[in-house]
Amino acid sequence: MLGEEYTLEYLPLFDEELASAVHYIAQKLRNPDAANALIDNVERSITERLFAPESFESVPSAKDREHPYYRIAVGNYLVLYCVIGKVMEVRRFVYAPSDWRSDI
């Protein structure tokens, strides 16, 4: 809810997926500046959302979930998170054009 304080937690899968994307951009595409910018943009976007994480539309899921997923668009990527009590739990980092919906 708006105005409440939330804590932030990251699942290991999010860290792995972000690291993989950053590595791909920095090493395969040979663009470390873009990789660093992605990290900065992801961090800023998550921090901004922390003030009101449930005030956005949830993402439909094929699975029955106790806690709905929400998304944050960051360039060609999506940050997927859930809100559990007063915790914004960042779970996934996916390439937006991919078939990511089948994974949630």
C-alpha cells in the first residue's frame, strides 16, 4: 500500500539471471558500458517501486499463486516480483521478448 515501508529481498534466481544478462552484454556484445547502465537502471527501478509495490497491475499467471507477480520494465528486460506482507521479493529477471510467461 502507498506510504507504507517495505523491505527488499532478492531471490538467488534473480541474481543469476541478471548476472547472465550483464555478462552477455559486457562480454558477448562487448559493451561493458551498456552492461553497467543496465545494472544502474535495474537498481533504480526496483528502488523507486519499493515505495508502492502493489499500486501496479499484477501479471496474470497460469499457475495458482498465493502472491501475484508484478513487473517492472527496464529496457528489453522485466523484473518480476511479489509482495509478501511488508516484503517486496524480487524473483526473476527475464528478457521481455522471450516466452517468460510460461515460466511463472
